Amino acid sequence: MLDALRRAAQDATDDEVAFTVNSGWRSAAYQEELLRKAVAQHGSEAEAARWVATATTSPHVAGDAVDIGPDRATDWLSEHGAAYGLCRIYRNEPWHFELRTDAADRGCPRMYADPTQDPRMRQ
């Protein structure tokens, strides 16, 4: 993940785009804290699941996800990320990218509307 992100960020500078990493690897305890806060904010576990995964399903906990900003960076990475194995996975989270090592050859997978549509989140 880190190597792919560094290569993409370096190449983005040619287009005068800078990446800010807003979130990367998370501990299981921190992921659970984020989920508890999301339940409180959104009013239910079902609605919170549209935005925050459990510690056992989160690609952030596995070290395979990163949240990027600002908007110019997310736009650039959405357009060029497959070449680095970095793919946007959810339509409702334009900042969230995951490592998909086969994306350079096969392209990024079709996006899910939100994490509740992702079969990996149902484990």
C-alpha cells in the first residue's frame, strides 16, 4: 500500500496535485471506536454500516485502505489510481481507496454504492 501510494503521489506532483492522507492503518480498537461514534451519529447500526466497517471487516485494519484528500487528489487518484493498484471502492466515499494489486492489468472493480453492498463487509 505504502509503495503504491508513494508512487502515485510522486506522479501526481507532475499535475500539481498533492495528496493528504487523512487515515490509513487503524487498530481494531480505534476502528470499533469509530463504529460506536458512527452508530451514535447516524442513529442505528444499519445506517452506520454505510460509512464505517467493523474491526473484523475493515480494510483499514488490514492495512489495505487509505483515505485521501483534498478533492483534487481524490479526483486524480480516481482517474489514475488503477495504474498503481489503488482503487476507489464505494460511490459514497470518494476519499476511500484500497489496494488492488491486479488493477494495473484488469482495471479497478465496479464500485459499490456503499459498504453495505460489499460482500466482504458481511463476514
